[in-house]
Amino acid sequence: MTTIEVGPLLRTWRQRRRLSQLELASRAEVSGRHLSFVETGRSRPSAEMILRLADHLEVPPRERDALLVAGGFAPRHDSPADAAGVLASFRTLLDAHAPYPAVLLDRYWDLVDANDAVAPLLAGCAPHLLEPPVNVVRLSLHPDGLAPRIVDLGAWREHLLHQVAARADRTADPRLAALLAECREYPGGGPAPAPSGPVVELVLRMPDGAPLRLFSVVSAVLTPHDATVDELHLETFLPADEATRERLRARA
């Protein structure tokens, strides 16, 4: 089995962030010579040095642990001590958002939980897209999913793919890169129009032909010692017009 050393990993992250050795050394307040020795494996960095460099490289928690392990140190982020309790807390937030839709997602946009307002929106989606783990990006853009019912699909597609691309670049996660490549192959609904406001609306045509106009707010969960919880995102949808507000309230 090939062992990945921490020096080349740090160099890869530096290049991904488009920083020279001199720029990173200056930001981290280390000598350029020492950083060069670390990247080439001539010098073994301490755990504190790895974390200092990772901080200036904006390496996410899960990938920081990989750097530490490659350097011969124990990871710093623990698994959730009470996963059921954490998810129960999120369930309270999801239910409190009713009658408006809300979903809890992991770093891959896989569905962790959702409130009861979400299910009616998925009418007509192919069963294979609704089998766990449900990926909401795939579900939204797949031609057998929500895509045929999304008005201005081009704008919503560009909005989602931009988010996936940004996270794939930030994390260097091959699974996110694969998701991005897959979803880029789906039909896009034509060129995306120029944004008309500060938010991108999801306009979803319901089975009766009436549209639901929604905008979303994403809340990131940040914890200092739990990489799994740190990667969860709560996405809540709110009505963008009064007609949508009344329809969602009537459903409840």
C-alpha cells in the first residue's frame, strides 16, 4: 500500500490555492526554506505546523485530519458522541420551519432529513432517484427528477453547479468532482438568464400547473471538534410571493 506523505499533500493544497511557497511562508510566518523542506519531505513538520499551514490554506476539517494522519499524528476532529441527539436537534429546526420546506444535507448534498413539506414537491420524480441516499443536486437536475418542472431551469442549474464546483475546489473531494461531472451532463434547459435580483428563485411548476416560487437560505453548522456535524447544512425554503405562501399554508 502506498503511503501518502504530508509534504506532497501540503504542496498540493498550496497549488490548489494558487499560492507560491513565498506567499504561504509569509502568511504562516515560517521561512521559505523550511516550507520547501516540509513539502519535499526533508523536514518532518509538527502537528502544530501542519495545522498552521492548513489554516492559511483554508483546508476543511476532514481534510485537516487527513494531513495530520499523513504526518503521523492523531486526527483532531471526533465522531459525534451522540449522533441521535444531534439529529434530533436538527429535526426540531426542520419541523419548526413548517409549513415551508426544509432539508438537512451532508457535504455531498445527500439528504439526511427533511420536514413533511418536502414530500409533496417531489411528486412525479422517478423512484430510483428517491432511493436512499437521495442526492438533492441529482434529484433537481436529472431529467427524471424535478428538472422538467423547474421554470428557468438554466438559472437554477447554474446556481447548483456553481455551489458544487466551489465545494469540490475547496475540499478536493473526488466524490464531489464526480457529482459535478455527472450533473453537467444532464440537459440544462438552455442558457441561464442574467440574475434579476440578489437571490436565485426556484420556481417549481406543480401538477395542477400552478407555480411555487421559493428562495432558499443555507445555514452551515460549525463546530470546532466534529467534522461530521461541521459538514451538515440546513437549507430552508421560503415563499417568494404571497400566492406561494398561501398555497403552502393551505397544504399544512
